[in-house]
Amino acid sequence: MFQYLVKRIALALLTAVVIMAVSYVLLRLAPGDPARSSVIGETGSENLSAEHGAFAGNEATRRKLHLDKPIYVGLYYWFKNLVTRGDFGESVAVDAGRPVVDVILERLPVTVILNAWAIFLTYLMAIPLGIYAAVYPDSTFDRITTIGLFFLYSLPPVWVALVLQAGLCEGGLFPIFPLKGNIPTSGMGASSWQILWNSMYGFVLPVLCLSYGGFAALSRYARSGMIDVLGHDFIRTARAKGLPEHIVLFKHALRNAMIILVTIFAGLLPGLVAGSIIVEYVFSINGMGALSLLALNSRDYPLQMALFCFGGGLTLAGIMVSDLLYVVVDPRITFNAR
């Protein structure tokens, strides 16, 4: 297992280097002037004349980001700072002067909580629904859920978020939830449970927007995986031995059907983080999604590169976790097998 982990980590590092190199080249080749965008982002005004420091600010930002040098030279300096000092640089527009790592860590807990609840809700609802639909295929319940889930899967997240805001948030038809997702809560005269409830209350609709698409897809995969496993000989043998149906389903069938669900997990986590950009923007949540949008609009190169590295790391970590879980759900798979 140790040799396998070493090989996978080495491959993941090589893949991360390729991802970051391609990301940097694409950022440099994108049209526009990132130095000028950074200066405007810091001052908040475009009415800067060259005589009063705009040109000097542009040139200082260019030298700081190594934009005055060829692409391969700038890429070399970026990797050099990352490897030798572990430094992703400082933000030049979104939060000028602060290290981008501090900016990301400030927003990260909100996105982690949001996506953790979304993943938990997705698996909690999708797997039982998929199992029940597989046990009773082509039934009325299966047909109704199939139509409903495909309808859910086809809905754009931004449209769902706006509809929920208009219908269930403050100022809408039924003002049940707050308009903003993570509203600040005051601890004056409130217990710890009340503060926790107020904090989580604003996450109900954002979590729902993040989880419904994955829930619809995952339940269909769970259904197809269970139907395939239930047709195998070892399931018929288990039933012929007189084992209770719940043992046949949850001990013998579900464990073999979990392989496809483990595979999907590799892309579910980075997909949710990417999808949270729209949800966090609509519900005014100050998380990683909103930060990514700000970095993109302001052309904040150091922050964008750090976010690309974070997204690539999530994808590679999800793939590695899936590979490790294969051994747990299927004893026939070993790290030493060819």
C-alpha cells in the first residue's frame, strides 16, 4: 500500500504541475491588460491619468507579476516562489497587499460547510431512493421518480436559485428564509444553539441548490448499479440459502453496487465547489465561489493561480480517495494486484 500511495502522490504532483503550467499560459494569453485591471480594482475608479500615477502603477504591477517578461520566465518565477518559499504571492486587486493564502483561508470555511452539507444530503437521499427503485423496477414509483429526477437534473442552478429567492426569501411570496445566505449573527443575549441555528438557517436554500443536481444523477446511478448486481448469480444463491431480503440487499448487493458510487465521488466534490460560484453569488455568500468570481473579474493573477491550484488539488484528492475506497467496498481489489 505504501508503494502505491507513493506512486499516486508522485503522479498527482506531476499532474498538478501540468495543470498549473497550462493555467498560467492561458491566463497570460487571455486578452486584456491585467496590470491595468489590478490598478482599477485597487482604486475603484477608471479616472486615473498617466501623469498622476496610473502608468507607474501599471508598470509596478507588471514587474511584480513578471508580466514584463516572457511567459516561460514568469512561469519559472511563479514555480520558484511556490517551491522554495511556499508562497502563492499577494493579491493585487481583490484584497490588495494580502497573501492570497490568507484570503482563501478566510473564505474557505464557509464553502467547506456549504459543500459538506450538500454532499451529505445528496448521498443520504440518493442511495435509498436508488435502492428502492432498483428493487421495484418499472413500477409506478420508479416511473414517476425517473421523470421527476430527469426534470430536476435539467434545471439550471442559477434559475433554481432565483426562483427560490423570489418565492421563499425575504421580500418574496413566502418570506421564510433570509435573502442572504450567511448573514452575521449577534451573540448578545443568544445561546450557542440559537447562534448555530441562525447561522445554519441561511444555508438551507444554498445547500438545496447545490445538492439537487447531484441527487438526481446519483440516484439514477445507484439504481442502475443495483439492478445490474441484483441479476448476478451470487444474489440468487443468497436468496436460495434463505437469507432475509434486507441482508441480501444491504450486505451482498449494495456493497458491490457501491463501486460506481465511489467512482462518482471523485468528480462530485470539485464539481460542487465549481457550482457554488453561482449559488454563492446569488445568495451573497462570501465563500470560495464568490472569491473566484471576484478574482476573475479583476484579473487578479496570483489569486487566480492559487484558486486553480486549489481546484486541481480537490480533483486529484477526490480521485485518490476513490481509489482507496475501492479496496474497502470490493475485497477483490488490492494494491498489490496487477
